[in-house]
Amino acid sequence: MTDVATLGEFDLIARYFTRDVRRAALGVGDDCALLNIGAGMQLATSSDMLVEGRHFLSTVAPDRLGHKALAVNLSDLAACGAKPLAFTLALALPAVDESFLDGFSRGLLALADAHDCELVGGDTTRGPLNICITVFGEVPAGAALLRHRAQVGDDLYVSGTLGDARLALEGFRGTVALHGDAFERVRVAMEMPQPRVALGVALRGIATSAIDVSDGLLGDLSHILRRSAVGATLDVDALPRSRVLREQPQALQRTCLLAGGDDYELIFTAPPAQATAVQRAAADSGTAVTRIGRIVPAGDGLRLHDAAGAAVANLYTSFDHFRS
Ligand code: ADP
Ligand code: MG
């Protein structure tokens, strides 16, 4: 055990963030890492920053924070149908806290191993806790799932369940009381989202568009609608939800489902002729998928209705860092 005060920047990197690379040609330790990507493949890359108080609460366990920091990045690869290859980690730390670093690196690297995604570099500095990860993935040229190709008549789907992360946030805020194991269940959804990488890969050539739900279903769906120049109808009663959320009042359920955020599920579109292929992709990837609506002409906008077909008012706003 090294004295905390003597563990410097390079010891810290060596101890917590350096491992042998298997797939990359070169990992941590030089000016650049070197990645091999397959012939005919495109490199997909995305960055996400996590700021304390903004993206996570100080109460989160370090291993869960490590998990989430990578999970939100892998979710972007999933939404593009890209297979993870490697990532870099830029870290600002207020101090060298070895119990934090131990937990953080454990959670981070466990998820990295689960997705065969190697840590190949980064940057480490002193400062207010801030975590920025850049992921790299590969996808056959031209096969990436993008936001702009949804077609009128396509079915609209979502993976997993929605709303638990928002319900957990309301639990932390004290606006709802969650009893027994209910709070822990939704807290796990908020703190340890599971990126839908296998589903994204399985949907290549099947889905016409996709996005991951980070800011709330309606807000993220509206990105697909705008970029594809289409509208949608959405059955709010069809939205998949956990047992814990189902026990909440209807208005709260709808807020969590439609405007919750932090879900990291995939929303995607596919023509009705691909319905069987969608279900096969769901089964092959071990991910539940639910049909929640349909793509309609742009002039019809985004319309919400319930199971009986009655209109539901869209009073929801999605998360925006500069409007909240
Ligand atoms: P440079 O000054 O050339 O950018 P640094 O001295 O910042 O490199 O980092 C030394 C090596 O350690 C580099 O290979 C860098 O990618 C890696 N590195 C720095 N911080 C981290 C981190 N948090 N996780 C993984 N690798 C890191
Ligand atoms: Mg550097």
C-alpha cells in the first residue's frame, strides 16, 4: 500500500488504469494509442462527460460511478450499431483517494471487460471531480444506425423498460417515498444502466433509425423525427415499465416514462415487414423490445394517445443543460 501522498500522477495511472491491451496495437504509455480496425469498417467515436452534481450525486458508490461513466458512452455506440473496441479516460480528481480509485477502476474495468472494450489512454489532472470518456467502436462501412432514415409507416420500438432512473431521482429528492427493495431496484437502474450494445449490433440492416434515451423518451424521439422529417404516434400505455414504476400514480408514471432521462435504452424504427427480424434481434441479444408507436407524416407531428385511443396532452419537456 503506497502512502496516498506519494502516489503521483504516473503511479496512479500505472496502478489503476494500465492493463495489457489485447486488441489495440498500443495502449497506455506513449503519446498516442494505436487501434486496429477491420478492413471495410468505419470507426465510430463518441465522448460523454460526467460532472458531479450534474450527472451524478455525491452519494453514488465509486464502482457504480465507474460503471456509469463507461455505460453512457457504450450506449452511444449501441445506438449506432457499433461494436466497442477501446476507450480513453480523462479524469480530474480533487485528491488521490485510493479507496475511490479502487472502486471506480473496478466498476469501470468490469464493464469494459464485459464489452471487450479496452482502456488505451487518457489524461489525469487535479481538479473538481470530472470524468470524460471517449469510446471507439467499429461498424461495417455504411451500416451505422443513424437518426435520419425513419420512414412513414415504420413501427417505433423501445428496448427494456423506461422511467426507473427518474423515479430513483425523485426518491433521492424526497418527492416520492419508495419502500422495501423498491428504492434499491430503481437506484440500480439509475446508477448502473446497461448499454444495449448487442441489440444495436443485431439491428444493423433491420432498423431504419435509432437513438439512445439519455434526456427522456420524447426529447430523444424528437431528434429522430426532426432529422428524418417525419412525425409519430405514441401509445403511452404501451410503454414498458418495471413493477416498481407500475405501482406509482399514473401521472408520475407518465412523467418518468416520457420525460425521465438517464434510461439508456434504445428507441428505433423499422418497417412492419421487418417485425419478425426485430423480434429475432431482440431474442438473439437477450434484450426485451416493445412496439410503442408508428411513424407518420411530418405534418401530423408527435401525437400521444392511451390504450383506448384517446389523445394524451404532451405537456412534457426533456432535459436540457442550459434550460434547467
Ligand atoms: P501526454 O502528456 O503525452 O498526453 P500523459 O503524461 O498525460 O501523456 O499520460 C501518460 C500516458 O498515460 C498516456 O499514454 C496517456 O494516454 C495515459 N493516461 C493518462 N491518464 C490516464 C487515465 N486516466 N487512464 C488511462 N490512461 C491514462
Ligand atoms: Mg496528458
